[in-house]
Amino acid sequence: KQWYQRRVRDTNYFIQSNLSPGYVFHKMTFYKTLLEDVIHQIKPHHFVENVLRVNGNRLSVGDRSYDLNNNVSVIGFGKATLGMFTPVKRILGSHVTRAFLSVPHTTPDHMVERLACPGTCIVRAAQHNLPDDNAVNFTRTIVEHARTLNKEDLCLCLISGGGSALLCDPVVPLRDLLATIQLMVSHSATIQQLNVLRSYMSRVKGGGLAQIVSPAPLLSLIISDVIGDPLHAIASGPTVPNQISATDVMEVLSSIQLETSSLPSTVQHLLSSNHSINTLSGLNSQPFNKIVASNQIAMEVAAGEVEKAGYKPYILTNALSGDAARVGKDLVAALTDYPTHTKPWLLKIREILDVGVQGKICFILGGETTVRIKGEGVGGRCQEMALAAVKPLSMLGKRNLSPVCKGGVSPGCKGGVSPGCSVTLVVTSTDGQDGPTDASGAIVKEETADQAVDQGLDPDHYLLNNDSYTFFSKLNGGANLLKSGVTGTNLMDIVFIFVESSENFKLDYLFSQN
């Protein structure tokens, strides 16, 4: 129903603008529908049910097995928690005696109500993806239950992106933790850097939960939202034994050029007291942490859908990171000035384009960028990346992207982009939430900049103010925005670069200077 309503809205806008409905169906609805298909296939239940095996009263996951005797306590936290719990409840049945599920504040009622039952406690928390009192109080409830477990029990943890905000019991006042996180975010701290601080200032992160659960066996099923899938960084590694010192935190702060003097006094005192965490010892049994899904898997699913649509997919990287605006410009630079760049994924593009391609292709990249906050606008990393690409994409019309005839075409020829060839950039988050907005990302093309000018919108102005959501909301009646709604999963972001032509072409003609 939502998909149909979006089609009607987008079509009405383009009809009123004297543009063909076929334009939006092909150029907008096609991409949105493809993304919906991808999201459907990366729902959490697919991955969890693939790893759980029950034979009589034995549960097997990989090479590990556990006794089942109505002795399973489930602790879940993250954006994919409910989707992960669904197959657990179905497969383990009455063996699950208690379940504590901490889910995002934005989780729809119907998702919560579907799993509500005796013994299952579901709490919504972490408004704006930040820890709040609900998260802290429920974490303490979880800890209280975890302390009652013994070696005859089995603690099954369901961990996914967003879990760091949802499982939170800081050793400093919550307001001071939040202030420190905000300062780090404003200095473009990566998720890995944030998690060092979060673990250091927590009773449950950095292996803290594993210590609390011991001596009960601990099995964690994890959906990764971190580049490289490091276990200690996903949701700040509550089930991964770790050791973090004040020196480790100071090194992070130094790397993002954040002075300790700007931190809340309680945090400064904690750092100066040489407080540290060490959860590497004191465990009666080693927890088993199993990653069941990652961004790489999401990209492989995306590649399959792209191929079904008639494009030849090229997966370039699952480690896209850095400043979102810079990355957005680099994505376009990969199609214009690649000889000056040395990033691995840019070199992959060069290898592909040097050989020459035919018909329709799609480059796919995954990862998670950050936004350097300069203004007071509203947006998210995916929308910021797309906005940064608007003007550079418009320059493609001034470069050579000519169809290749049988005798070849001179790289120095003029004439601009062939009418039969176009480039589209689609940037989306897999969780459906891009910053504090109701959008998941955006779509931009070569003509987007001209459309913005015609509608009195200056992309540079909105980019400088970090106001990408406002820009795309005004542009074309919001038709360029992606709004998937809360998806119930989190496998970071996916970027698509669609290049299509009705004729054969070699993209290396993009690179000749006029």
C-alpha cells in the first residue's frame, strides 16, 4: 500500500510538471522498487533460521551444541531484534522461558504486538538512536535477570546495529555520556572510535554482559553494522571479552582532534583516574559469538536483484567510510578523473572500465560514512552523500560519454553525454533511518542540478548547512527521497551507481579532458 501511494504521489507531481509519467516510473519507481526487493531479502529472520538447528533436546549452531530443557533466556538489543527473535521463538518454542528485548523507539506497534506474550518483555528506547532513561533502566532489569542464570541455563543474545544505545549502563551520568558522544560525532568520529569510548564508560559493554551472565553458557547471534565485522565493535561488544584503558580513549580523542578539556568534568575525572575495563578473565565458559549477516551479504543480495533487472553488477567494496560529502564527490570523480585517485575501490572501477563495458552496468559499494557537522540543518549521511554528488554529476553532461561505434570514437570528441546514456546515484541506509529524518536516502542524476536551479534551490547552500533532507524534500516534490520506513534490520548503507545506455559504450571516454 505504501509503495502504491508513493507511485501515485510521484506520478501526480510529474504530470503537473508536464513530465511523462514514464519518466518517474523508469527513473524513480524502478530504483525504489528494486530497493524494496533487496530489503525484503535481507530481513533478519532469514539469517537466524539458517543457523539454528534443533535435534531433540540439542541446539546446534555451527560446531557448537547446547542442551535444551526449558532453560533458554533470550536477551536482544538492536534494530533487528524483533526480526531475529521471530524464528528463535518458533524454532525453540517452550524452551524459551524468558525474553528481554530492547528495541528502537521508532519500532511500530504492530511489530511489538506480534511478539508480545507471557515471559517476553519488550521495551522501546533510545530515541534518536541515543541512550535514554528507558534504555538504562531496562538494561539494569536485564542485568538483574542475567545475574540469576547458572550453568544449567543458556543465555541466547540477539545483537544488531543500534544495540549500543539500547544496552546502556554508564559509569558516569547519562547526560555526560551523551554530551561526550555528541562532541565526538561533531568531530567525525567513526563508529569504531565511538565504541571505544562507549565500552570504556559502561558496565555492560566491552564484554561486561558476558561476565555478568557467567557461569551460564552464552551464545550470541550477531548482525553486523560495522565495517570489517569486528566483534568487539558491534554494539560495543557486550559479549566479547575486551580490555580498554584510559590511554586507548585518549588516543581516539587525539585522532579526532577533540581536547579533553571540552569534555564533561565527570568524564575528565574518569580519564585522569586511570579507570580501565578488563573482561578477559573471570569467565567460567567462553561465549560463542556468531555473525549471521553483514554488509557484504546485503551487497551480494543487491547484486542479484540488479542482475535480474538487466544490469551487470560490480561489487567494489564493503568498506566505504569517511566524510559523507567527500565520498559523494569521490563517487562521481570515479567516473571522471580516476587517474588521480588511488583508493582501492576507485582502482577497481578503473580496471573494469579499461576493459570496456556494454549495455547497462551497476557499481555497488557498501559501508558507512559520517557527517562533519558545520550547519544547523536536518539530514543524514546518505542524503548528504547524494547532495554532495548533485553538482559533480551535472558536469557529466559536459564530458565525453559517447556510444562506441564499430570503428571506435575519438576520446577527444566534443558533444557531451549521449542522449542514450545516463548515470544515476542511489544511496540508502538498510535500516530505513538516515539521521533524524523519515528518509533512508536519496536518488540523484545528471539533470538533478538543473532541476534544483529551476526550482530555486542551491545545492551548495544546503550542503554547507548540512540540510540535505530539506533540499530533497523541496526538490521535485520530494520524489528523489527514499522512504522505506523502519525496515527492522541494519546492515549499514548501500550505494548504487547505475550507468545505462541503449547502445554499447566504453566508459573510459568519460576521462578524456575537453
